[in-house]
Amino acid sequence: MTNTTRTMKKIGVLVVAASTTTSAFQTTKSPLATTSRARTTSRIQQPPFKAVTIEQAEQLSSQKEEEESPFQVDMTGVKFSGMNGKALTWKDEDYPSATELRSVIPKDCFEPDTATSLKYLSVSVVGTAVCTWIGFNVLLPLLPPTELLSNPLLAVFGTAVWSTYAAVTGTVAMGLWVLAHECGHGAFSKNVALQDTIGYILHSFFLVPYFSWQRSHAVHHKFTNHMDLGETHVPEPSDGSKQDGSLGLRQFYQSVGGEKTGLRAYGALQLFLHLVIGWPAYLWIGATGGPDRGMTNHYYPNPLTEPKFAKDELFPNKWKEKVWQSDIGCVAMGVAVLGFALSQGFATMMALYGLPLIVVNSWLVIYTWLQHTDVDVPHFSREEHNFVKGALHTIDRPYNTLDPWGAIDFLHHQIGTTHVAHHFASNIPHYKAQAATDAIQENFPDMYLYDPTPIPQALWRICKGCVAVEKRGDRWVWQNEDIPKQLL
């Protein structure tokens, strides 16, 4: 066999072993082979051989790898989060129905209690009011924002103090936004009039039109991780070229600043664009929304550009009037803010209201972005998407570990730690969402996404690695083929 093998290799043919059964290899008997039973049984039994070309051998090897891999798409260039590509292993037959999912959630979870909701509202209202009182009555007399530029040392110290104030006040006030969001979902109270009144006031306080966002957010839930009709954080599609679009921009940053530093600079740009510019851009022009819906504006009911299909218009029929109704509250709040700026100065208005509002907006973007995005979480086209797929591609994260006491998670009413359950049934109040989460995790452990990565690291990974997607099989995956894993 040795001489034969050498000869076959010389003519460009590879010898590979074929699979065998447990039966022994049969050979033609010869006098030398039958001298004794002991000698025969002691010989090394070799399986039969089959000659194939090198190209055939490579193809067989590739097919074997595909058969053994649990992943349903080509994983070339796909990097892993703390979920280790779990969502990319799911097959269509693995998904439960919406009825099956809802059936495992305790029925009590769907019942809001007005008194309990008001109790949590009072926590957020009092907390925000206390922070604001400190700003007005302690910080403003000591460090008037309008006078900070008069002294360089005072400017540095004052900027640090007011930035801290904005971070704390905005973080506390985010709790108000979460409860306003529950009002929009019908999860605050069975008293619809009370619920809409509270939701309308809170949204207006943040300069967000209540009914407009109620409608667009419901669309977001229906089309989560939808490439064409998703309402927020829809990724940029790529045709495989790394020279154009966002992939080209990331590559440009790396070519100028180096692989590591350039990637960090690109990530910093994405962090700023999303956390500071992202939310206003979404409200005004529908930034990061799906292309089939056209350009939208939450303050104006008609699409700014024509949607691909008329039925996909964001604010159809009765919603147009509701958009105008929502604008009344925003205009009233805008006039109040403008009046305060004119009487107290623009710097004072920004210190007490503008900067905390930016912090609230940043928290909102962080939650929405991270709950549906990571380097190994796919998106789907119109033909492959359905509600259950979208909901199951929601990610719960460890926001309760952001601080040693879990204070931020408490102040934000666990919106990020129980978001999967929220996407299955958005009318579950936050104080019952943990029970719903436990039920889903217990009954569908293989279909539940949880990423243990600490929030700052996960956010930084997404800023650098979630740039553009390409179609592979029945889903769209993030393209990071040229990025070493250690840099994400």
C-alpha cells in the first residue's frame, strides 16, 4: 500500500478512507495470509480505500464540517458575544407559536394594578423633583452657568459639577420615561383615560409626541429585527463590498489611525451619533428606520418620502389626527422651555433641563439598541420575518450589575433585564415582568437570549462591530470578517 499511495499522490489523486461498518475487511485468501489464525487476527485491519480528487476531498471535508456545525449560516467573519452565536443555531421548526409562548406566562402577569403603578410613578416623580430642587436651590446659586466662562478654573470645576448633575438627574428621570412607555402600551392601568393623561404629560415633558410614539413603538414591536419595516436600529445592508458605506468608513478610519486606534475612533463616532444625535434624528426624520416605510416625522403625520407600499405608512388613517393632538403638548412644553431660557439664560436652561434631557435620551437609545443588537444576532427580510422571530431575538442584559446596589435597574423599573418578556406581551406591567421572564426562561431555555457581558463592554462592542449586515441563507448577519475578535 505504501508504494501505491506514493504513486497515486504523484499523479494528483488523494487517497481518503471511506466510512466502514463493524464487519471486518475481507481480502482474497492466499497461502501467506492463512498460515495461522493467530497471525491473521493479529494483523491490523484496514478499511477499504476510495480514490477521489483533491477538489472532491475538500468538498467532502467542507460538507462534513457543515453537517457537524450547529449554525444555520456561513459563519465566516461572524464574531461572538456572550451568547456565543446562540441565535444563529435556530431553525424554523425550533420556534414556538405566539400562543405557546403566551400560554406559559402566568395569567396574573397581564393584569396591571393602578395603585402599584402609581406607587412606582411616585418614586420616579419624587426622585426627579429632588434632583431638580438641588439644581435650582443649591447648585444654581453656587455655580451660575452664565458666569462659568469668567474664570477658567471655575469653568472646569463648574462643568464637572453640572455634568454630574445632568448624569444623575437624567438617570433618575429615565424612570419617568419607562412609565410613560408603559402608558403607551396599556400596561399602566385599566383606566384608559388616566393612563393616557399620565402618558401624554410625561411624553410632553420630554418633548416627545405621545400618540405618535405610541403608534411607532407598536410598529417596532411588530417588526423587531425586520430589515425592511423595522422601526429602529435597522442595519445597513451590504452587498459584500468592504469599500462602500459604513464598512468603507470603518475601513477608512483603520487605514488612517491603524487597526486598533482607527477602530476605536470609529466606535467613538458611532457612540456619539447614537447617544447624542440618534433620538432627535429618529423623531424628526425616522433615522435608523426601515427603508420600506420612507422618511418619517413624529410631529408631522404624512411621510416625508413615499413608502414602498401605501399600507406601510407609519401614521395611517386615525393616527394622523392623533399626531396633531400630540403636538399640542410638545408645543406647550417647548414654549415653557424657551421662556425659561429667555428669562434665565440659555446656559442655565441647558444645565437644568437640556443636559439631563440628553442623558434621558441616551439611556433610551442604549436600551433600544442593546436589546435588539449584537454581533451574533441576525435580522430578517420581509419574506422570512414573523412576530415570534422578532420577539425571540430580543436580548436581556445584566443592567442590575451596573452599580453595586442595582439602583439604576430599580430606578429604570427593570426595563433592560426583562425585555424579552416585554416583547412577547407589551401589556405586562414592569413589576410583573420578572415572573413572566422566569416562565419563558424555564419553558423555552434554548430560545431565550441573555448576554452576561457587562453593559459598557457590550455597548462598546456593538459600536465597533455592528456596522453593516450581509445576507446569508435566510437571515442577515453582521460583517466583521476583517476585524480580529480581540478588537471587538
